[in-house]
Amino acid sequence: MNAPLLDACALRYDYPDGTPALRGVDLRLTRGEAVAVVGANGAGKSTLLMLLAGLLTPAAGQLQLDGPPPAGRDAGRNPLLGRVGYVFQDADDQLFMPTVREDVAFGPLNQGLPPDQVRARVDQALQAVGALHLIDRAPYHLSGGEKRIVAIAGVLAMHPDLLVLDEPTAGLDPAARRRLIGLLQGFTPTRVVATHDLDLVLDLCERVVVLHEGRIAADGPARTLLRDADLLQRCRLEAPLRWQGTGTTD
């Protein structure tokens, strides 16, 4: 069994108006696994991902990453920042520099790396996602699929232990979706994907966490839980498209 990477214990988060978004979530992630977080709109998927990435602070509960806490000049810094990379659902929320090169370099520069290491990380990250040819392009001139892979490159350049992606296939055409899935299959960091795309889950994730009204309704093998008609109905989900009307779940 892979070593633990992150433990979340009794996480709770409330919206500003007091409405509960998460109502006590326990979750353990291990190194190298790919985990899908699924649920109906409002189930708490995006909130959970932002808590895992350190972008939100839980109202209660704890998050613990494997490894020593920040020390020296980084003491007191949120230990999730820099070790967890978050890819937004809308790449336009993530890309803001004049060129792709500068966008991908932004994270490593803020990690305090010297210029030669930053250049190397930019080239490596763009090469990893097959986008090195875009390095001098302006992000606003890119297609939706190109923006998505450049946003992922910007996160990979920081060498995160955990890669968190919110609806990564949303708005992509079929060809761009297939390319992105193939890309994500080849990554070695632990991946957590929040998605409504249950066919993506089958292609990428062996494990699925089903959220319902801010709580975990089920956590287990994807191909087992996505066959559970009662669970899917209770959590307002439908079976993967490839299984609908076929009489098979293979």
C-alpha cells in the first residue's frame, strides 16, 4: 500500500451566510493515487478541493500533510501552499501574465528559485503537457484546451506533491478532452479531481469519493460505487454515459 500523503479529519466549512458547505469530512489520500470527488451541484466538491489546496480555511477540523512543517523563514506559513497545486475550473482565472512563459514561471519565481532553475522548470512543465510550442504565445490567444494544459503546466512547474483539479474537462471538445485525460493518466503526483464527468472517472481514477449535502456518502472503488444504482439516485447522480442503455458496466 502506498504511503499516506494527506489526512483530513472532521473538516467543516460554512458559507458566509452561515449555510454549511461541508459537515465533517474525513479523507485520507495516499501517494500516487488518482481520486475522483463526485456529487450533485452544491454537494461541496469545489469547497473540499479549495480546503485541500489551502485556499480556504476550515471552520473546524484539521488537515495534515505528510512531512515536516515549514521551518526557518517559512515557519508559520500554511504547509499546504507550494505542496498542493490547484487547477481552477476556468483557466482564465489562473492565467494572467502577458505570455505563457511568464505564467508558468510565476509559481517557481514566488518559491524563490534562481532564474536558471525557473527556466528549466518552465521548459520541463510545458514539455510534460506537450505545450512547449506555446511558450511565447499570449494566453488570451489560446484555445480553451490550450489554456487548460498551460494552467496545468503552471502548477506542475512548482513540483507539487498533490495535484487538485476542479472540473478539468468542462467546456472541452471531444478531442481536447481525450488529450487531457491521456495527459492526466501519465502524471505521478497524487491527483484529486472534482467532476461531473463520470466517464472521466472510469478512465482516470480507481477510487471515487461521493459527496452528498456536505458529507461523504461513499468512498471506494470507482467501478463498484458507480454501479450502485441506489447510491447514484440518492446522491442525484447518473451512471457513466458509456454504461447507459448498454446493459453492461464493463
